[in-house]
Amino acid sequence: MLPSKFEKLPDEIILEICLYLRPFEIINGFGQLNTRLNRTISQFRRNADIHHLTFDQYQRWYSHLLPDTAEYIINLVLSNWNSPGQICRFNKSTENYTSLYNLLPNLKQLRLIDFSNEDIDILPKLAMIDKILIDIDGLKPLLQTTKHLLDYYLFCSSFSFKEIRLWIGEGGIRLQHSAKLRVNPCLEQLTIVVAHVDDLILLFKRAPNLIKLYVEISAFSSSKSYEYVTYAIMPKKLIDFHIQTNAQKALTFEGLFIIMIHIPTIKRLSFDIETYDIDYGDGLCWLLLISRLPNLKSLCFRIRIWIGTGIKSIDINPFIESFERANLPIVCYADKRVIYIDTIPYDMHEFKTNTCVTTSPTVKYAKTTDEELYRRRPHGVQSLLLCTRHEQTSIDDWLYVLNRFPYIRALELTAVNIIEQTNLNEQLRLPRLIALRYVRSTRCEINIPFFLLLVANSNVSPALRALTVMYGDIIHLCKRLSNFTFHRLQELWLFGSDTDGRI
């Protein structure tokens, strides 16, 4: 006889059902019904991910569910993204507590999504937390006082974090070099965007026991910064190290070399570099660097060197020959402004914090030092950023790249300028694609066949749920496609700028 009541189902079936629900829905629906169900769903009390809750749901969670689950919560996620003002609301709810530990005695990890200037009151309450993960709201620039408070409570207070993530948009965080140096011997993992190289060097002093470090350097700083790089101040346990720059003058190869040779413990090293420095394209320079890292097991780099004029194509043969002499496996290609040099194969499974590839449709015409490695299917690439810098390209070039990376979850297309306006029969498949950002070039209209292939074709992108596009382009599409709908999408992000709608 089949069970007629939910609580009669075996634990295995109930737990299988819970996999399709959010923690709030599980606790709200099944909590406090009976002793057996409380025991069955006990594991879901540990994860309080409430970033998706509406205002009324938050009120119910805090007033009715939290009192019965507070002692079990290990991980808490608050967000201003899906629920604007949630972090500030939580602060006001807990204003009588000097520390979150008093309310959540077993809390070990706190994530704050779209943190803003209004949320700083939570910073003094972070005692006893092992992991603090903060993503800044990119639409609301941080005040300098907010940056100072973040620097103080994360790096200069008595809090002994084991892992910190501080992801700030353009400009990064400028650390307080005049503040009294406080060392956190517990900090082992750090993800951060800093303003200058000297901020990175200061972090080495503050966290001598780092094991994993992911850092983005935002701007150029004086070469004098490297005068302070010595073995004495560098981390002695650093194994995984990733450096990224988006400003072309932020880090020269000479500066990179000086930093790296003072950290001989590194086993896994990766770079994502925008630069003007031609030394990044010299295979012998890389060979010399590798020779100074005795424990290095894996090297991954993606280099974009700005050496073109935008008028004629760049000759990549000297770069290929340089890396062939160094016996380093790379692929090299170029548009009229930038030369791209990537290590191959595109295997990111060892680099958990670095799963994005920035490339160009011109990769279809690339040359490589190892054909067999280049043809291997990419592994572990989660995000793909494609840009043509407004140059006219064939739709086949774009499809070639997308077919090379079929398992990406996020795709950003920038300055799209596709020549053809024909219907597509390409058998493209992106089964895991969740988020798409489509930014056309201001030198053309949006390419409707290509756009519809990615957005409207459920065979191509069955999992797509988030789209970011120019407001002007949405109006353009609505006027020309009377039957077009966004019924497959859960999130539609529209943005405007000085170029929105311009051609």
C-alpha cells in the first residue's frame, strides 16, 4: 500500500524532494511539524541562504524561523541584489547584538552580496567568523570612508579570518599604509582587488601564511614599490597564486618577475594580463621565470599585449617563433590592436578561482606551438569573454569560438560587429549557459539572427535564464520582432550609457 501522508515517506525520498527546494522553503514548510521531520531536515538548517527572500519572507524568517535554527547556522548569505536593502535590514534587526556570534554561535561563513555604503554597521560584528566574502555593488561607488572601514575590520582588527574575499569594482581598494601593521597568521585564502602593486606587497606583510591568493591590480604605480620586495616579507607557504590586471600599465613583466622569484613555494601559477609591455610576448623571459620557481607544477597565462595601431593586422610569427624556441605550449592570434597569447590546453580544473577565458573571434586564425594540445577540448572553463573592438567579423568566426567552449555557464560578447544578417543553421550547443551579456558595436545595429540564436533558441541554450543588453537594443528588437518574447528568462538586465542606441 502506498503511503498516503508526506511524513510516511522514507527519509531518502524526503531528502530527494528537498534537493529541489531552497533552505528557507524547507525550514518554512517542514520545520517544527514533528520530531522525525526535524531530524530528517536538520542538515538544511546549517545553510541560511536568504538572498532571494522578499521583504515579507525575510520578516517571517527572522521572527519565526531564526529563533529555532540560529544555533545550527554555519553559513549565512545576505544580498542587496535580489532583495534590495536586505543587509541593512539585517543590521537593524541585530542592532542589539555587539557580535553576530551572540545570535549565531556556530556561524563560520558570511557572504554579503552587493554590499554598499549603507551596510557598514555589520563590519564590527564579525568576530569568530572564519570566512567573510564581500562583493561590492558595482552601481554604487564606495565612499573612501567605507573603504577605510573595510580595510580596518578585515585586515587591521583583531578578527582572525581564515578566508577573505573582497571584490570591489573599478579602482580596487587602496589600503592604509600608514596604519599600524597588524599580522593575521590565520589568513590562508584571499581574493581581492587592490589599487596598486604596493597594496599587494602590504598584504604579504599582513598575511604571512597565505596559501591561496587571487589578486587583481587596478592601476599603475611607481616602480619604487618593488624596492620593498624581499624574501623576509614574502609569504612562506603560498602555493596557488593568480594575478589579473585590466589596466595596461598596472604590472610590467619586470615587476612580475621581481615578485615571483621571491616566492619559491608556488606550485600553481596563473595570470590574466592586459599590458603594453612587449616582454610578456618573449618566450625566453617566461622560460627564465619558470627556471626560478623550483616547485612550480602548473602555469597558465592569458596575455593581451596592446601593440597595434588599429589600421593593419599584427604579424604574430615572431611571437610564435619565440615560444617555439622556449619549448612552451601556447596559442597566438591577433586583431588590429591586440595580440593574444594563451597557454594550452585550456584546462582550468586546477585553477578553481580562475575559470574565465578572454578571447577574440580571430582565434579561428591562430597559430600554435603544439597542435595536439591546442585541439584538446577545454576543461573547467566557466566563463567566456569575447571582444572584437568594433572590427567587422564573420558570424562563422564567432560560432567557431563558441563551439570550442560548449560547457561555459556565462558568456559576455562585447563590441559585436557581425557582417552577415542571414538565418543560421549552425548546430551550436551551449547546454550549461545560464547568463548572457550582449553588447553590440556602435558601428552597426544588433545582429538579430545571431542574437536570436543565443537567446530564443532553446536547443542552443536550454538553461539560459539571465540576459544583459542595451536598453536601446531592446526597443529596436521589440519594434522589429512582433512575436518576440522573453518567456524563457528569469532575469533581464538593461543598461544605458552615452553610447546606448547610437550607431
